[in-house]
Amino acid sequence: MDGEYDVIVLGTGLKECILSGLLSAVGLKVLHMDRNDYDGGESTSLNLSQLWKRFRGSDQPPESLGACKEYNVDMIPKVFLYGIL
């Protein structure tokens, strides 16, 4: 993070990513950071270890749940409409 930047964008949600991309496309030097160890803000998808850390603290999930890459949970609710089309 050494150096000088024209803009600092905090957060990696959709709006922040679009803003960061547009600013860098016009030639500004952008530092884009997030406090989380994953990108995507509230619309991210988390594996089991990330999900466990977010809702249970820093403990690792029990081995009985399987490998962390076997899970991928979307944090934003999805609406499925069956039979509409």
C-alpha cells in the first residue's frame, strides 16, 4: 500500500467495484480495499470456512461438515420463480 493514490475506494460490493473500475479507466490511480478477507460485500458467496468465521467467530468448522470447498453459500437471497414462463 505504499505510494500515492488519486482515490481510495473502501468496500468490494457491486457499486464499489463499478466505481473503482470506472475511475481507473479514466486514468486515476485507485486503491481498492475491503475489511473482509473476501470480495463482494453483501452479495458475496462464502465457502464453509469463511461462513463459519463470519457467523461463529474465528473457530474452524468441525471436520464432520466436510471440506470447506464443498460449500458455497450466497449471502444475498435469491428468488426462484417456477412455472412463470
